[in-house]
Amino acid sequence: MTNNNICSNCNVPELIERTCDKSTQELLVLCSIPSLFTKELIEFYMDIKGFYNIDNIVESFLSQPFVIKRKFKDKIGIVETFSIHDTLKKNILSLSPSTTIVKYANTLIDYYRYASNYGAGKLKEFYLKDKFFCELITGNLYAWQKDVQVAIENNSIEEYKKLVSICKNTFMLSNEYMLQNRLWLDYYILLYEYYDRASCDSLESKIKTLFNNIQGKSFEDNLLKVFLFDLLGMVYFNNNNLEQSYNTLKKALNLCRKTNINNANIYGPLYLNIIIICLKLKNFRRAKRYVILIQTNINMFEQELMINAYKVLGLYKRQIFDFKGALNDYYKAKNLLIKKQKSIKWSKNSDKKIEIKPIYYIDEHSVYDSIGEIFAHQGNHKKAIELYQHALKSQILLQNHSGIAWTKYNIGRLEYLSGNLESSFSFFNQSLHEFHKINQEYNCAYIYGELSYVYQYLGDTHRSISSLEKSINVFLKHKMFPQAILYFNHLGRLYQSQGFIEISNEIFSVCMNYLSKPGNTENIGWLYNNLARNYMYAKQYNEAKMFFDKAKKAFQKSQNLRGLIYVINNIGELYIKLNRFDEAQSLLKISLKYKRNMGDQHAICYTLRELGELYLKKKKFKAAKKCLDESFEICEKYGFKMLSGEIYLSFAKLYGMLQDESKETMYYTKAIDAYKSQNFISRLINCFNLQLFSKSCQNNSKLYFIKKLEILLAQIEYVKHNQKLHKQLEDIFEKIEKEIR
């Protein structure tokens, strides 16, 4: 039992030689292996061997000079732990492990499992390094791989980082030991770099190098190659090389078939990744083939993979506008998730059985987010927020910072639509904080874009435009062109609302060049709607009607209720200008009804003001005042300063028609002040022009000429501002046009 070569600098062999008891000799030899060691462990070992009288052994062992004594405090009391001298650890991996060493390592692994199950508490993390070390000695990396896989699936990136670091540091102690395990370690290190968003070029090169280092053709070698193809495919995916990503994942599947890797939990993730790529490419025919394969094999998937499979099936059906089918799949995923959470609650994590499998597309949205997104799309804001709140609890439980950020972003969007601007700001800022925490600048761009709406509602057009430009520039920096175009379109809408029709037309023209191409048409309904409004302002009513109809068809196809209701409202505005008052009234009332159901307070406020304008045209003053009063009440309650000038202007018209000159003048003054504070120069000019025909101006030549002068000065300011904006936008125009040619 003695081993005099374990460490020439230690006097362990002398102690063993002096010991007569064979069980004590065996224990002391085993104690020569580098590891954390405790009195508990000696007792545990002797207990399973059937020895109980160990006081002398412990006393002799603890007296040795190579033992370092440490103390840790926990809730139970003082626990003493002892660490073997590091020189032993440095030597051990260069040796071919003896039967004795492997035996002791297995004993330690059993002990760690015992200690973990029975409340080692804070010592659990302290044991982790030596537990892994012992697993390596036994020639088994599977337990470590299982821990890594659990960390990946739970989005526990810090835990994952710690596991990779332990493995990496341990292998640094050895020379040529367990080559195959080191190849797996390199794979997981690359995987960590992938999650940490390392350079795509660097990752691609490293993956190919590791692939070339795999010389064998064993099952393990082929499995590792499959995993590397999958990882490389995801690198291409994140770099927007979608066809290259698809072809690489196909290679992984072909290798699975060629080498008889028929495990559903290996090829299942590849199916999921391929479907996601096909959906990005808008190639629904190609995606359908893999959807059928998933539906055929889904019952063979382990639980976590099955949950994500139903999520991907739901995403596929959502994108082909089968919302009923999408909800059905999402709810299946939700039920499985609840079942999983219950099983985790009542079982030990250490007993969790999980297969090692390649990574699959990690959807940042939880299943609750996915369901909430459909309800939001359908205009059910209340139900959507309820689901997002469930999602937030789930993401916080998982400590998934990216998921937390996305869910808070989703809640922020619905909060400003519901008129809760302060709450919206809070959620957006929290989301920004989470994205900054994990260095995801590219996702911050979504928040900058949505914040522009909040600033717009508040009447702060300068910050609204600045926030949009910031969003667009970040998207362009990261080559996220569909997102850049979406918010560029909204920038055009902002300039349109300020009366800069020429600039907005230029923006819409660039957007049309991109969105009219096959595969890019998802948001084209909003562009048609904006173009139609430009034609309406230019009094080209036939062209306006044509583009409104195009927008209506696009929103009907995508079942986008919010977009459809907005277009119906705008057609109602157009009919007012065409003096088709009854048709306009019918459309505006339909729009108002659905907006009330959605709880979209800003949209309700807007439509009420339009109805007030319509009733003024029909000389129904009582109905007009009722609509304007409610519109103003909502505007004041929620702080929608953007609409205040228009509402004041409508009141001025009302009191002018009622011959109440003092109130008419008061509301014109209020409207002018609102337009000036928001730099709405074109609306200010319109307000001055309307005031010229009021009795107060017609009966007062001095006031009339003052208004004429104010109009002239405002027109000069408008021209200057127009030129300034053109210069300011040159850089964005150049970047976007270069990329979409």
C-alpha cells in the first residue's frame, strides 16, 4: 500500500512505514493525493469502510507539516478544512494515475456528492476545484460537461465562466495528459468566447484550428466535430452570414447521419438552429421541412429541448401569421416550463440528468414574452403586460440579464402606449442598465429608438430626434440594417409631423428601396402609411388614398391590429379633407372603439381631436366640444404635450365659430406657445394663417400686419432649419444608401 514516489519532499512515507494498522496505512496513502481534506471526510471514508475508531489516525494526520489548516464559519458552526500542499498537486497530473490514486479520487467524488446533498453550504464552492480534479484523475470529464450544459441552459454565464476557468487552470498543471478531454475543454472555452461575443473572425479561425486538431474518428471525435460545425454556424449567424450559417449546420447534420449519431438531443438543436436561420431569410418553404422533422421527433427530446422546440414552432407559425397555432405551441412550452420548475423545486440539482448536446439558438425571450408579444400585436395591451410580468419573474429567477433587459423593454413599450410615460422611462432605463451590464450596445439601440416615441409624446422633439439618430447609428455600426431602416422610417415620420415634407420624402424613398425587396417587407405597412400622409399634406389625395389602401392590405396580411386601426384613422382624416364627412365619421368611430379596447391613450387622444375637427366641419358644436374636452383631459392627464397645440387650435376654431372672441384669442395664444416650445414651425405658420382670418385680426390692422410679419419670420426660420437638417442627415443617408444599394 505504500507509495514512496508520491512526494520526495514530504515525510508521508515515513509515517506510513511506522503505522502497523493496515487500514490506517491505506488511509494515509490515500491522504497523500492533493485535495481538500476534512475531518468529516476521514470519518466518512472510515464509515463506509466499516472502521470507527479513527481518533489516533486523525491526530497523526493533522500533525503532518504539509497540511495547511483553514477555518470557515457558516450558520451551523465552525467547520475545519485542510488543504494538502500544492507541490503534490503540481506533480500528480504528469503521472499515470495509479489504482490507489483513482480509488481515492472516486472516494472523494462520493464524498463531495454526500457533502453537497447534506448541507455542506458554503464549502460546496470551495470543494468544486478539487472535485473536478478528482474527476479528471478517474478519466471522466462527463460530470464537468454536464455542469457546463446546465449552466448554458439556465443562462448562468457566471457559473459557466467559473467552470471553464477551473478546467483551464487544472489542465495548465499537466503536460500530455488526457488529450481528448483537452479538446473538449478548448471547445467549451470557444463556447464561452461565443457567449461573451468575441470577434467573429477570431472565433471562426479558432474553431477551424480546433477542428483540424481532431485526428481521430471515434464517436467522441465525430461528436465534437458536430458540435464545432454547430458553433461555427452560430458564429456565421451572428455575423449575418445566413446562407453560410445554414450550409455549415447542414454539414453538422450530414456528419450525424454519416457517423450514425442518431440521438434526438444531438440533431434536435440543429433543426432548431436551421429553422431560425430560415425564418431570418424569410424562406418559409425551407423552414417547413425542418418544422415537420421537429414535430415528428419532439417527443424524443429531453424536457429543456422540447420547451425550446415548441417556442421555435410558435415563432414559425407567428411569422406565417398563424397566430392561433403559435399561441397553441407557446402554451405547450409554458406548461412544460411550469412542470420543469416544479420538478426542479422538489429535486436535487446534483441528480439532474442531462445529455451533452450542441448549443442551439438561445431565444432571449421567455415563453411568457412570446405569448405577450402576440397579445401586444393583437392590441390586447393589458393581457400582454400581465404575461410580460410573468416573464420578468422567470428571467430574474434565472438571473438572465439579457432576458431581464428584453422583458423590461417590452413592458416599457406598452407602458408608453398606455399613457404611463414615467413608468415607461423607468423600465427603459432599467433595460439599458441590464444591457450595459452585459456589454450589449447593439440592443441598447432598440431602447433609444423607442425612447424617441416617449420624448415625442412629451413634446420634446429635439430629444426625440436625437434619440432616433443615436439608435440608427448604433444599428448601422453593428450592420443591423433592417432595424436601422425601421427607425429611419420613424425619423421620416417625425420630420413629417414638423412639416419638413421634402426631407421626409427623401427618407421614405431610401426606406422604400430597402423594404420593397423580397424578404424585407415585414414593416412596409408603416412606410406606405407615412408616404400616404405626405401625399395628403401635399393635397395629392388620389395618391394618398392609393398608399393608405396599400398600408391597409399590408396590415391585414400580417394581422397587425394596431397598424390597421391607425390606417383606418388616417383614411378618416383624408375623407374629412375630401368633404366625405359621413364616411369619415364612421371610420373615426371604428378607430376610436378599437383604440379604447387597446388602451392606447395617445391614439385615443389623437382620434378624439380628429372627431372634434369633423364635428366643427359639420357645425355640430356641442359634439365637437365634448370630443375636444375629453381629448384635452387625456392630454393633460398623461402629459401628451405633442398634441396640446393641435387641441388648443381646434378650441380656437370652435370659439371663433361661436363668436367668443376672447376665448378664441386665448386658445390661439396657447397654441402658438405650444408650437414654439416644440419647434413646430410649419404648424406655427398654419396657426398664424388661421388667426389672420379671425375677427380680432380682421378688425385690427396693426395686429393683422404683426401676424403677417410673424409669418414671414417663421417662413425664413423654416427654410434655415430645413437646410440645417439636410446637412445634419448627410452622414446617415450616406451610410444607409451605401449598404442597401
